[in-house]
Amino acid sequence: MNIHMEWYRIFLRTAELGNLTKAAQQLHITQPSVSYAIKQLEEMMGVKLFHRHSKGVSLTSEGSALLEYVKQAFSLLEAGEKRIQSFVQLASGELRIGASGPVIKHLLLHPLDRFHSAYPGVRIRLVQGRTYEIAKRLKEGKIDIGLVHLPLSDQELDVTHVITNHDCFVVGPAYRALSENPISTQALTKIPLLLLSSGSNTRQFVEQWFEAQGVKAEVDIELNSSDMLIEFAQRGYGAAFVNRSFIQQELEEERLFELKLIEPIPSRHIGIATRRDISLSLAAARFNELLVSSIEHSK
């Protein structure tokens, strides 16, 4: 049954006002247009919807039955329009993000605070994980934005480089003397090593760095958290492999000391990953803008 939605709108307003002329005036159309729409509805449905009177119209029993459904339909449409407007104004909606623990702490928290303060009605869903886990969640549609360690090559994802990181080995006061002069990679392996657990991009990166120099490093302490690595290093358990930008305060306060290496550690990169075939939600797009702006400002 091919019925124009505007005919229902005209039917609803006519039923509410009980007058074709008044309905036409409120709808800013002509009275013949109102009469035509109602006539078309009646012909399509095969029933009379209105009784015609000298001073107006009244609903037939069939018209009264139809009116209840039309009211509900327009009420739902109005609710839908308001819901979409709440998304547009970011008064509601959902933001889903994934990143590793250190990235959350040092890169995400500030823009997240700004976003949450500006748009408290948007629900924030944040998941912590390794790069391969974040990529998997993106492809499964479980998150909108992922911060990942590069390189990451996946045909289903768009990945944009946003920041370059510099890693280093740091020790606490117990090993401070070792930070005074450059040391070789071989000498580094003589110190107890504190590394992230196997499987992480960071662990793979540092292992490849050792292997490139023909050195096999034995790990003394493996942890899932960079914060815990930093804590153990400060307590004198050995040399922790961490991101330099994450420990600036500890270095300035001489709670940690960076080891000078003869063989430099290559830079690493962090990128923003999104699904290639899916547009970001309004909330995710706005947060992405805040995130990029925050990172650019901090450089």
C-alpha cells in the first residue's frame, strides 16, 4: 500500500481540529490539498475516515481506530528526531576506546577529562589491552577508536601516526653509578632486566633490539604494567625498559636514572586506528578531534 507520509500528517491535524480549513492553515497548505490527501487515504484504505458536516468534520469509527496508530507513529518519529538531535548535540551517545595502560594514563586521560566535562551525557566505554587485542576489538566493532603501537598493517583498519616515542632503560638509586658513563648492550644484560610480559609489542620490540646486536637477554622480572616496572626499578630491582616521556617527573626528581647506551634504541610510534569501512559516530569523531589536538599541543 503506497501511502504518502504527509497524508497521515494531514489526517492527524484534521482529526485534531475537526475542520479542513483550520488544518490547511496550520499546515500552510490549501484546503483543496487537505481534501485531496484525505480522499486519497480513504480510497487507498477502502473506508470513510471522516463524516462531513456543514461546519467541519468528525471521525468515523474506522477513522478513530486509525487515529490511535497515527498518533503513536508520529510520537515515535518525534522521539526519534529528538534522540538524533541529542546525538548531534552530544547530549547522549557512546564513546568506545581501547589502548594500553601507559597510553591511557599518559595520552588519553587529559582529553578524556575534557570530553567528559564538556559532554557528560555521553557514555564512555574504555578497555585496556595490547595492540593486537585493540585491533581485534576494532575489527569486531566493539570499539570505535584504538591507540596502538606501530607498525600495524591491517587492510580493515585506517591507522594514523600521532606521536613518536623514545624508550630507555632506567634504574633506581641503587644502580645510579651505572648511569654516569655509556654502557654496551652486553653490559646491560649483566643487570637484572625488568620487562613487560611476553606478547606485548613493547616486549617484542626490545627483544628484537637485543637480537639485532647478537645479544640474548634474560629477563628477571616480567610484569603487565609499566607503572609496576617503574616501581620495581625505583626500589633497586634492576633496569626497566620504559617510555621516556612517561617518567619525566621521576627523572627530574632523581628517583630514576636513565642508562646511557652505546647502541641507541630506535624510536617507536603510536597511532590512532579506526575501522576503514565504518564512519565514526558523532561522539567518537569529536573525541578524535580533541585527542589529536591534545597530542599536538603537548609536542
